[in-house]
Amino acid sequence: MADTIFGSGNDQWVCPNDRQLALRAKLQTGWSVHTYQTEKQRRKQHLSPAEVEAILQVIQRAERLDVLEQQRIGRLVERLETMRRNVMGNGLSQCLLCGEVLGFLGSSSV
């Protein structure tokens, strides 16, 4: 019975049925081991200053990476706009970038 409720660890997790959930409610075990923690137990779980600093460093690094990514995307968009302004061919019988005439046996403009 306990193996059915809590699983043996060998098979995939299956959502418990209503009977199992009712049993868990009577035993006050809930969905996780933290369901019925007291306020005193929660207060003991404060983050240390080193942990807080590490979290802040990760957040700051993510923000820096986001700014760098936005700049990179901006440069790519600017490059694309420049390419569009400097189009030399028509795209059908000529290369769009260099204006070279595409031959009958040559590759397509795509």
C-alpha cells in the first residue's frame, strides 16, 4: 500500500487518485515535505548573505547579457536595413546584393 502511494522510485510518477489524496490529507503529508511546516521552521530557512549575494550576481549577469543581446540584435537589424538600402539587383534575373546577371544554367536568385 505504501509503495502504491509513495512509489518505489523505479517507475514513472503517476498522479495520485482521490483515495490516496484523502489518506495524505489525514496523515497531513500533502504534496510535498514542506506542506505543513510551522512558522518557526520557515524562519530557520533564511538565506545566508553569501547566498543572497550569489543570487544578486546571477541576476545582474543576466541583465548584462540581456543588454548585450539587445545591442547585438540592434546591430543585426541595422545591417539588414543597410543591405536593403544598397540593393543592386532585381532579385529575378540579377543577384540582389551584387547585381550580377544570373545565367540560364546558373543558380536561381534564391
